[in-house]
Amino acid sequence: MKFATKAIHAGVEPDPSTGAIMTPIFQTSTYAQEEVGKNKGYEYSRTQNPTRTALEKNLAALENAKFGACFGSGLAAIDCLLKILNPGDEVIANNDLYGGTYRLFNSVFAKYGIKFHFVRMDQASAIEAVLNSKTKMVWIETPTNPMLNIIDVQAISDALKASAAMVVVDNTFSTPYLQTPLDLGADVVMHSVTKYLGGHSDVVMGALVTNDEKIASEIYRIQNSSGAVCGPQDCFLVLRGVKTLHLRMQRHCENAMKVAKYLRNHSAIDKLYYPGLASHPGHEIAKKQMLGFSGMVSFTLKSDTVKAAQDTIAKCRVFTLAESLGGVESLIGHPATMTHASIPQKLRRKSGVVDSLIRLSVGVEDIEDLIADLEQALE
Ligand SMILES: Cc1ncc(COP(=O)(O)O)c(C=O)c1O
């Protein structure tokens, strides 16, 4: 099946007892068993829940994967995957990761003896410099949050074929509509489902998908053992959100491109980051591995101060100041004091997250209203 058909149908069957077209919210913690050891495939909802199963199958299908697992948040999904590793193992990750991923790596897993190297992944030599026999995972976020750097998934996966390292892609910013990393050679895809997949800013959830049976069985073992699962109501909301993912992403991409083109010529803007523009250093790779360039746009101001950024943000009326991204409504954020505040200032500035950096999650509203809002805010 093609993407839109899968988004609407994959994993979803009419309910056998009633014919209900929409997957019911199986709000139950446990399941009656006919006799000891005889059940209908469900025993306890930490382990399995039918609403969650439908969503796990749906997300796996969208990423061209065989196995899917959903969690209580994106970070819970990352936490599960990292627990596959052992003390002494090493991980190589982008140096401009989402701040929460960086915090989980550095402040939780580092103390259990896992070593992290944060490098510029747009330079193959930077990975080669730290790659060694202890490297068990390479963590790629592309486009990165919030600098929108593009990492060449195929090139990195090919280069690592001979090593024991598992290639993981955080596909949150792209979504499977725009990019399917498993097809580019990655082993696992991770999502903050909270963002575009949910799409309506009403759910916090994470997901992992893979084609590797061994990795999948470890994921399911840890999902059940650690128990960071999501509830059935949230699974229902995401199943509903995913049905329009392709339509929403088309409009997010269209609107973001128009916003980027408007900002490109604005006298108050210093640097503009949008992978859809030919001037973006990752544009050619983005064109190769993505169907569109997603809805995120970042920029800095000529007056590079926290105050200048905050004054601009305060004037916005349609763009709402908030954490998160990927919902139908446009949001505006200040990474240095919000999403990336947990990254030390020196490291943060080095990766481009300077004091005036502003990040836009361009929604699916009328483009004229979005541009007019930015125009008056930047005056
Ligand atoms: C790229 C990326 N990965 C992971 C996460 C973490 O996901 P969650 O907030 O659902 O735990 C986020 C959250 O903003 C993100 O932007």
C-alpha cells in the first residue's frame, strides 16, 4: 500500500464484536482468561493492549518496519533503547541534539558507565575519529532540533556496515511521510509521537520501530520490564491524528517554505535555517533523502540578545509561545532559555544555539495570517 492508504488503514481492523470502524479505546488493565494459560493474546496492559497494538502496527507500517513499540513519551522510547546497552559501551551522537535527549544521555546513562561522544555528523571524519570497537550505537537526529542540520543517513549507515554499531534515527522532525530511515540503512527509528504524528498537541508519546527481530525482542523485553508504556486513550488519539499525517505534512512544508522565503529578505534577520532553501548547507542531502523539508524554521536576529528575541516573540499573536512542535497550530520558541536550556551555554552556542535564536513550528493556518504576524512582530 502507498503512504496515505497505510496512514488510514494499517493496523486498523473493524472491531470483530461490533463492527466499529474506529479502533475502540480498550480502557482495561487486565483480560479474563478462559483457564490458566489460555487467553486471547492479551493478559495485562503493561505488556499488551489492543488499542496500543493497532497503533504499533500502524507506525511500523508507515516506517516500512516489521516491529513497532509505543511508550509514554519520546524520552521513554529513547530510554528503552539505551537500556539495550551495557556499561562500557559507547554511543556517538550529533552535537546539536534535542536538549532532553542530551540530558538523558549525559545525566542518566553516563553514570551507568555508557560513554557518549557528541560530534558534528555532517563531517564523516568526525565520526571516524571517535569510532572504536566499543561503539554500539550511533544516534542521528535529522533535521536536528533546532539548528535544522541535515545528516546523510545512507552515507553513515553504509560507512558503519562493518561495525557492530546500531544506527538509530530520531525521525521526529521528518515523519515517515517525508523520510523513511530504515530504507536508507538505519536499524531503528525513534519518534517523539508527541509532535507531527499526534499532530494536535494533545498527547505525549514515543515510539520505536525496527526490522531487526533481535533488537525488537530486546525492545519488547525492556518495554514490559521497565513499563514506560502509553495508555489506550492516547493511542486512540494518535491513531486518529495519523490518518491526516500526509495532508498536514504537505501544508506544513508549503507554509514553512513561504515563511522561510519571507524571512530570507527581512532586514532584522541575521541567519536563517531552513533545509528547503538552496542556500542551506544540507539542502542537496535533504532533497535526496526527504520528500519535503518539514515545518520547522529557525533564525537569529541581527541584534543577538535574549531580550531582542523575547521582545519579538512577545509581539506574536498567531504564533504562540510554547514548548513542543508539530501540531496544527503555529508555535514559536526560544531554544536558549526553553528546549535547550539544559545544554551548557558554551556547548549550546558552539552548535549555533545563540542567544537570539528563535524556532518556529509553522502550522497549517492560512499563510497570509502567519506572515502578517511575523511582519508586525519583527517591525
Ligand atoms: C527531536 C526530538 N526528539 C525527542 C524528543 C522527546 O520527546 P518527548 O517530549 O515526547 O519525550 C523531542 C521533544 O521535543 C524532540 O524534539
